[in-house]
Amino acid sequence: MATTQQGPEMRIEVRRVFAAPREKVYGAWIERGELEQWMCRDVPTHRVKYLELEVKTGGRYVMEVTDVAPA
């Protein structure tokens, strides 16, 4: 059974260095079309739903990742 944690105090911070312009890396996280090209692509059975992508101070970034059994 999966457990979901929600609330105003939940945060995630990701740090990594990329050999790419800052604007391109930022765009890969905030533009839905760009995000869909790379997020969870390393596992073929992952399905990602982008529920909210409100990029601003105090905004929300909500996605759901499920693992679908191969047919």
C-alpha cells in the first residue's frame, strides 16, 4: 500500500551540476513539455501524471508516478 504525504511543510531540494546553460536546465523543470521528455524516462514502466505545475513563490508542483507492470 502506498503512503502519500501532503502538507504545507513538505519540501524537496534537488542539487546537481549540469554542463548546460542555467536557463535550459530551469526550463526542463518548469515547462511541462520539457519535463515530460525526461522525468522518469529511465524506467520504462513508470507513468507520470503532472497534476499541478504552478511555478512561483508559494506555488505548487505536484506529480504522481506509478509503476505499470509490463504486459
